[in-house]
Amino acid sequence: MKRRNLDLDKQSIELFKSKTVLTIDELANVLNCSLITVRRRLKEWKGYSSYNKNNRYYTLPSIPKFSKKGIWKYQNIFFSKHGTFKKTIIHFVRTSKKGMSNSELEEALDVNPNSLMAHLGEVPELIKERHKREIVYFSSDEDICKLQKENRYPAAPPTLQLPPDAVAIIILVELIHNPEITVHELSQRLQKKGNTIKTQTIENLFAHYNVGKKKL
């Protein structure tokens, strides 16, 4: 009996090499055993199940040529070295810099995640949030989530406080007449003419108009 099982295992492995991917039913026919036994064999072989097509297809670890992201596509059947769809989503989201939206997950996995995520229900490892028209997933790890949100929604840079138009004209006219002057010298020159304009105000104006000037 043991010899027969080994022969059947060998037949199954050869069949995988020939077909690349197999269903549970195809394996059951070759092994001439129950689906439970087939699943146990696949677990022993550390086989991969497809994360689409209702996880119907399987392949052996030696067959897939995974991409850098850990995805292998055979025809229209997709496998992940991270395991099931759930494990793959958790890995992709957790290791992303800014979480992942539905559209980003679809681009990475080539499948629409909406229906698959609905079947999973609540996933403790993930936080789901709606942003505008999209669902975005973040890691449930507090520190990772904080960093991901900062990367996805960066704070707007502070608005520069600019001088009134009349003061801006005075500054720019003085600059035209003295193009080599520093910001500090410009501020002092304007003060001598009765225009008390802070150095920071001049720097803000130059930054706004992308005028390169030395601060000192």
C-alpha cells in the first residue's frame, strides 16, 4: 500500500510538471482518493492555490516564477508566494509606504479586490477607510498606519506670508537697482528710506517668485 501511494505521488508530480496547474478534482482522479486526502497531500507538498478562480487551481513550489512582488500569472490563473488572497492583501498593504487603494490593489494583483474582500469580511490586520470615491486599506499596526497616512495625505506646506502689493513693488524696484544686494542689505537699505520691512518678509517674497538671493 505504501509503495502504491508513492507511485501515485510520483504520477501526480509528473502531471503537475506536464499541466503546470491542476484542480482538486484532477488530482483526486490521479490519486484515486478523497478530496480531503488530496488537500492533505497538497499541504505536504507545500502547494500554492490560486488567489482567483475561487482558489480552484494548484501548483507545486518548484513551478512558479514569481515576480519581485511575489506574483505569478499562468494564463488567467494567478498565484502568490505569500499564500491565499487574504495573506497576500495583508502583506501588500502592510509593506506599502502609503497603504493601498482598491485600484492600486487591482493593478498589482490583476483582479478586482472588491468582491474578494467582501467575502473575507473583517480582516483584523487591516484598517479600511473611504477616501473620496475609493476604499483605502492601511495596516492595523498603529505605528505603520500613522506613517502610511502621513505618506498618503501629506500636510500642506505652510502658506508664505507675503507683503502687500505696494510693498512688494518697493522691494522689487530696489532689487532691480541693486541686483547683487543680499536680503539683509536690502532690508537695511529699505529701512533707511523709511520702509520697515522685515528680512523674513523679503525672503517670503523671493521664495514665492523663486528669486534666488543670499540671506546675508
